[in-house]
Amino acid sequence: MTLYRLGYVAMSVNLQNASPSQTMTYKRFSAVRDREAAIRKLERLAQSNIQNCIRLLKHNKTHHIEFFRLSSRLVPLATHEALEKWGYLSAIKEDLSELGALAKKGGIRLDFHPDHFVVINSIDKEIFKTSMKVLKYHYLLLYQMGLDPTHRCVIHLGGRYQDKEKSLERFIDNWAFVPKGIQKMIMIENDDTSYTLDNCLYVCEKLNIPLVFDIHHHLANYDNEQWDPNWERVLHTWSRSPLPVKMHISSPKSQHEFKSHADFVDVELFLDFVKKTTGSTDQIDCMIEAKKKDEALFVLVEELKKHPNVIMESESTFRWKAD
């Protein structure tokens, strides 16, 4: 039976004063007359963000949660063009090492999901260069944590640019200009507007990139309504990965705001996925993308416990027992 492991995104609604995304705008930064003092402020914010991640991992471990997405905003202004010479890693090296050691000791899978401005298929060379800078930032954070960066960073295929097919092929062409280390870090997710599961499979199979299946996005944007006939293809994209298969689960906020995430996860929607995938692979890591963060995970677990076919292995992992 497949083991399903639940995780959640970036921050807790239960753990107080533990934001991993404290920040400073460039406007505020540039208003500080003493540039060195402003940089020290940025470094203190980054250190505080990482220490809060450490608190979050300890909170997660208490609840047997072994899958977590880190905030991409750990280091404020790290990729800003005006701060290119700032050696931010020297100030946070020890904090990152502590975070990585805690994750490895606890068997916790960590990854990132950079914002939508990472666009590999961009027609603008400057946007592509900026995207590489952002991805390098994530790579360096993982490296300083002592974690293998392979398949730790989820991105989308990018924009349509008025010609979806050409833009799809542009991603494949531009992939040759992505450094090898960053290539290894990438996973691709189907999105809710432009690129469907079929589109993403086309690219992932050509470039040997794992596909992170997002069921909510699929319901909002699909070529073929049924996703399960393609599940074996999704699994195959993970055949060379050192990590278990990963998927995203969330629910529509409403029919009117279908693409927005709800506070919690619809247990029936999730169990439909479980029933269709159980036995297909040893383990599937399920990232909960809900507004209520860890509380959504806790509520989902309580709902799962009520189902006669669910066998809980821990407070965040379970198996499905077929009838």
C-alpha cells in the first residue's frame, strides 16, 4: 500500500511570532542613511526568519510532520539588483547549517516554490537572467543547509505570450541555457491558467524533469478532464529522482472564486486522489496549499481518521486499505 505523507506551506497559524517572511522594502532600505547599518538590519531579519523556520520544524516534528515548504523570502532583498555585491550568505551560514541539520536529523523533506516571476520561457532576456538569479539564490540556500538541491524547487512553465505552442517550445529551447546545477533542482507544476497536465508532461518527458501534479489546478485548467489515465506518465517523470513523488492538494474557495485556495481541504476531493493512486508507487508526498496552513493539515487528519479505509501510520502519514 502507498504511504501518503502530508505537509504544509511556509508558516503556522498555531505557532505564534514565527514568521519566516519578515522583510524590508527597498524604499525603506534606501531611506537609511548608513548603508552598512541598513545591511545589518537585513541580515538580522534573515537570521530571524531562519531561526523561525527552525522553530517551525520543531513544531512540525512534535506533530510528526515530515514535509514542509520553506518561504522563498528568507533573505529580504537578496536578489535585488542594487544589492548584488552583498555577501548575505556569510551572515546566515550558521543559521542555515542549523536548519539543514535539523531537517536531516528529523527526516524532514524541505523544498521551495519561487514566486511566479521565475519565467524560463520568457521572450525577454533580462527576465530570464533575473529568473536565473532567483533560482541561484534558492540553490545557494539549500547548499548552505547541507541539503542535496536535487528536485527541491517547484516552478511553472511560464507565460503564454499570445502563442502557447511557441512559448512551450521556448521553454525547451531556453532550458539549454539553464546551468546544470539549477536544472537538477527543478520540478514543474501544472498551473491553473496556461499550461495543463498534458502540456507539462510533454515538457517533463522531453527534459527528464519531475512533474508535481496539482489537482486543484487541473480542475481549473485541463485538456482532458480525467487526470488518472496520465498518472503512470506522472510517476515515470519521478523514476530518476532521489525523492518520493510529490503532489499539491488544495480546494477551490468557491465556485465564483474557483482558482483561489480555500481555508481547508475538501476531504472527499483528496480521497478521490488517494483511491486512484494507492498501490501505484511506494510513497506520495502531499503538499497542502490551504489558507489555514498547519491547521488545515490537522483538520484533514481528523477527517481521515474517521474513514474506515484509512490506516494512520503517524499524525501526518497514512495508507489506504482497499475494500
